[in-house]
Amino acid sequence: MTINITLFAGKTSSASARVNIALAIKELKYEIKYLNLAAGEHCGALYKKLNPQCLVPTLELNGLVLNESLAIIEYLDERFPDPPLLPKNLEDKAKIRALSQLFAYDTHPLLTRRVNKFFYTEIQLTEKKIRLWQHYWLKKGFDAAEEILLQNIIGDYCFGNSPSLADVCLVPQCDSALRLGFDLKPYSRIIDIYDHCKSKPAFTKSLILDKANAV
């Protein structure tokens, strides 16, 4: 059966980057369609039919439409299980999901384009104050992640010697942090994992191509 995969993404989108990386790790062939987020293409009528939230990414696979990056990745991991991004062991799976969600659900949503736009247009915060907000929440997230990873030092990746969903989430968050001028030097374990991942071809899919605000 022919598998046709299309990923609708943003070039500065951490969430899109997660799916990009997962597809690359799984060596799946796919077409990528980048939306101009600054121009509001993700809010257009045609795309809104695919994703009523007007967010990226969206994945279309043989007519099936999926939203939300972690839901997409877990679907791909179950449908295309090799190489796995989540282990079968329930305890290990829970740990990996927890760290993944720390980045994808706790830290990242506070830094998105739509949050920044609200600050600029509705609250009229200065760029300096918005950056203070961003760095505050980045520090909260990375402080916790570093502690978790220091308690689980096994291999070159977050949890072992092969990439997992946690690494797929960590790398784009680090990319975004660096783009926003956040200092990662205090996080030695995170830096080691990030550098190791970035030496692998699949993780070069992660972003980030310009200086726009994180999404």
C-alpha cells in the first residue's frame, strides 16, 4: 500500500520540528508544506479546515488528518514501530512522556507566537519585558529537565543509547531557547544530549531558520 504523508509546518515552529525529526528518525518519505506564519497563512480558510486551532503542525496521511505534535508522533510510533520512540516498558514510557510533556506542554506554550502577539498588541509590553517572560519560563523548564536528566544518566540520549520522544522534544526547545538568547551553559547534561543529537542527520530537521519569535 502506498503511503502518502504531507506535513504542514512552520519554519520557526518547535512543534513542527518535533514531527520533522520523528519522521526523519523513522526514515519515512513525506512532503512538507511550509506555511508563512508571519503572514497568517495558518489562519486561512483552507488550512483551518485541516486544523481548526489554526496551529502547526498538521499531518495528513492517506486522507487521515492529525493535529498536535505529540499525538502525531505517538501515532507514527505505533503505526511505524521501527525504530521505536517509546519503549514497551510502562515505567520507562511514563518517564519519557513526562519529560516530553515538560517541554511540549509546560514550557513551549508560554513562548509561542500567539502569546507574544497578545503581549505586543493587547497588553503592549515592551520587547524587553516579553524577553524577561520568555527567559523566566525557559529557566523553570530547563532547571527541572536538567535535574530529571541528571537522575537518569544512561547513554548519550535522554534515556539510553537511542533517541526517544524526549530527545525529539528537547532539541527543538533548545533551538528555540538559543534563538531567544537564553544561556544553556548551566545545563551540562542537556548540552551533552543536545550536541550528541545534533551530530545525527535526523536532528538537523529540527529548525530554526530565522530570527522570528518561537512558535
